[in-house]
Amino acid sequence: MTKRKGLSAVWLDALSKTEILKPPKPSGTIIWLDDIRDPVKYGKPEALWIKTSQDFENYLLSMLDERILPEEINFDNDLGEDSVGEGYDCFLSIEKLLHEGELKSLKKIYVHSSNPSAVHKFMLAARSFKHHFGIDIIRQQY
């Protein structure tokens, strides 16, 4: 019987094997997490397009080291077969950083997933994020 790895262990394995994305510019950064939708086609030509949960986690590590903080993050949930985790897993990482006092520049989170149950999970946090962090979570349908 093999012991199954938890998501954190899987992410750490993946992180050790992937290249860290470098942050594109100082504060004001828009992050677009989606494996298929091109942010340019959705009115976000300035967004940094990240396609997998591993790249998202790598970017967060790099971003915090460089003190480059996003103002907006756009989430899809289902990130395809190349991704270890889902968009919601990345969302939980953002929530953890917020509780630790990081990402004070973050003002808006958009959720544009086509997965209704995943969208519901994201939106359950909307009232809490607004109250505790002043961040709006907005459902964006494409």
C-alpha cells in the first residue's frame, strides 16, 4: 500500500522542478490565472498570464521576494491536466498570505471559471474578504 501525498507535498515537488517566473513590474500588477483564456481577448492586455498552479505558486514566491504586489487577481478554477492544483488552491494561498499581512495592495479578485461549484466556493469568501481585507471578489462571466 503506497502512501498518498497531500497537495502541499505534491506542490513542493512540482515547485522544485519548475522555473520561477519573474515578476513583470512594480505594484499595479494584474495576475490572470487561466490555462486557456488569453487575458488580451478579455480586455486585460497588461495582465501577467499564468497557466498552472505551480507557476502561480512560483510567481508568488518570487513576487514576495521582490516586493512586487498585485492589485488584481483573476481566477479560473480548472487549470487543465498540466496543473497539479486548481485555481481554488491558489486562492487559498492568497488567503493565507492576506492573513499573514502580505498583499496589502490587492484590491480586487475576479472569478471567471465556468465551473459553477468552484465559483460558489470562491464567492463564499466574498463577505469575509471585504470585511477583513477590503478586497472585492467579483464574479465575471465569459
